[in-house]
Amino acid sequence: MSYPRKQFAQHWLRSPTALNQIVKAAQLSTDDHLLEIGPGTGILTERLLTLAQTVLAVEIDRDLCKKLVQKFGKRDNFLLLQGDILTLRLEDYLQDFSQFQNPNKVVANIPYNITGPILEKLLGNIAQPNPQPYDLMVLLVQKEVAQRLCAGPGSRTFGALSVRVQYLAKCEFICDVPSKAFYPPPKVDSAVVRLRPRSIEHPAESPKHLEMAVKLGFASKRKMLRNNLQSVIDRDQLTQILEQLKVNPQARAEDLSVEQWVSLSNQLVHLTS
Ligand code: SAH
């Protein structure tokens, strides 16, 4: 048995400062029921167990699970499931554990190699938002991803991921976490983000069209939007729509706000149906 295991993107957090920042950002109360993804050796879990009502943890590594059971198994507010967060159907395992059934917050230092799929598992996607969204999610992620999640329109880091996630959740950049806060230090910088899933104020008339527009619109970031979208809409028609939305016809995908993406996709529904 050799640790940490690269295959599971294991980097143990060892900085009390970073742990404090995560816990503070989660605004924990003793009413909270938490989901933790990848508890690892349990350094964050330990704190969560004292601050929240319950912690449901999902860890893929069997050997670590044995250690976690030794460490926390006697606490009745802790439940550990061994498995892959992406494929595990949590509800199948929780019938007999009612107090762990509906966690309201997610707090985790997640494995970076599956950040995108984890976000989709937690939030759903444009076409199928999670019907039971969490109140709040505090995640430690790669800094570059954190910047994309929290970027506003017009910024260089605002991309398809920003639109997809911000359509479903309010995203806040909490703080940087340097690589020396981990053992072994990851090759990339990290950051803490806080996501608050929200009910969508102006839902897209056709989520399918919104997803398609975002996908095509950002396909080639250096090109103007009207060129990226020319396979689905005539350039002149798009120019008209952009003028209506008060967007410069020469705009690139990153210049449109999430609301403007929704309006644009609503116009596309009428033109292409
Ligand atoms: N939270 C710990 C460990 C973070 S490292 C700490 O801060 O120290 C990421 C953790 O996620 C590891 O424990 C790894 O084994 C676990 N992991 C990796 N892939 C996973 C998956 N698909 N499902 C659940 N856990 C996973």
C-alpha cells in the first residue's frame, strides 16, 4: 500500500489556514447535513463532524475507507459510502439512514481530474438542472477552474463552463490556496469557490437551444460570435438579434452575459423551429 495514490488524484490538505477558510465559507450550523466527496484521511471531515449535524462521505479508495471507519466509525453523525461519486446512486444506500438522506450542503476538497463531471453530478446541466439542488457548495478546485466559474462577461476566462454553471448557480471566488498547502503539492494552484444553486429567474425557452448556442458560440474563442454560429443562423439575422440585445455585432462569445445567452437562444428557437 503506497500513499498518496496518483490514480485517485490524492493530495492531502495540511494547511490549517485553508481548512479554516473552507469551513468559514460553508457558514456551517448544527442544523446542516453535509455531503463530503473524497474525505481522504479525514482532515476536513474531522472539522465538519464537530460543526454540522451530520456528514455523509463518499470515498472511492477502499483502504482509506477502512481507516476512516476506524477513526470516525463510532460517531453516529458520520456515514461513509465506499464508491465512485460519479456512478453511486446515493438514494439506493440511504433508505435506512434517514438523517443522511438529504444533505443541504456539499463541502469538499475534490479530486481535480473529475471536476467537470462532479459539478454536473451536483448541479445537473442546462437541460436537466438537479431537481433537489443543494443550498450551498464549497469546493476546493484547481485555480484556473475557479477563475472560469467565477468570471464575468468580457473577461478572458469567461467561457462555456462559466455560462453553463452560472446559469444554474451563483458562483463566488473565496480565496487562493497555494500548492504547498497540500501533500504532495499539486502541479497547479488551487482555490476555494462557493456555489449557490438558484432557481433560474429567466429560464431558456429551449434548454437544448441554449446548450447548442453555447457549445457552438465558444467553439473557436478567437472568432466573432456571428462566425461561430453561422451554421445555425445567417450572419445578417444574428447581427439584427445582437443589435436588439444591445450587443456589438462584432462581439465574441465571451462578451455576452448569461442573460444575453438565454435571450439569444430564445430568438434561435423561433428562427430554427
Ligand atoms: N479531502 C481530503 C482528500 C482530498 S484528495 C483532504 O483534503 O485531505 C481527493 C480525494 O478524493 C481522495 O481521497 C481520493 O481517494 C478521492 N476520490 C478520487 N476519486 C473519487 C471518486 N470518483 N469518488 C469518490 N472519491 C474519490
